[in-house]
Amino acid sequence: MTQGPMRERRTATARELADRFGVTPRTVRSMIAEERAAYEDRSRQRRDQIVELHRQGLKGYEIARELNVSAGLVSVRLKEARSAGVDLTRYAAAGETHEQGRA
């Protein structure tokens, strides 16, 4: 597999670029689409970050804010991780045990 030139992600929508250059949105998407492997790698890294932040004890909305994604996406990715058998056990803080929370 040969590596092509690195493409930056676009900051405008396909519709905006199509209107600007007088082509269809489909033409824009096909010409400047992110390579599938790059997309999958970025997506995998985001999933790993979501799981790690969850293990550190962050709530879904906090993870979403940290990664600049929707809370729904965080929820879906955690559900997929559970279904895939990923251990989502949260790390215990230093000196924290289950007995401390009980009265």
C-alpha cells in the first residue's frame, strides 16, 4: 500500500465548496475525501480515548466536552465497547476502596 499526500480535513461543507466552485457536492466529496484508512485510524483513536476517559471516572457529558464530540456518540461508543467485551472498569483513586463509600 502506498501512502499518498497527507490531506487536511476540510473546514467548509461540501455544499459550500460546491457552490463556490460551481460543481456538485458529490464532486467535492469525491475529490477531497479523507482516505478511508486515515478516517478509521482517527475513529479508532477516538474510541480508545473515550474508553480511557471513562475508566478514569469521567461522565459521558464530560468525555464529550473533553473530546469535542456529542454525548450521544460517547454513549454509543461505550455501549459498543461493552458489547465487544471491553473491560470498562473504572480505576480506583489512590487509597480509595469500595468499603469507603458505604456507611
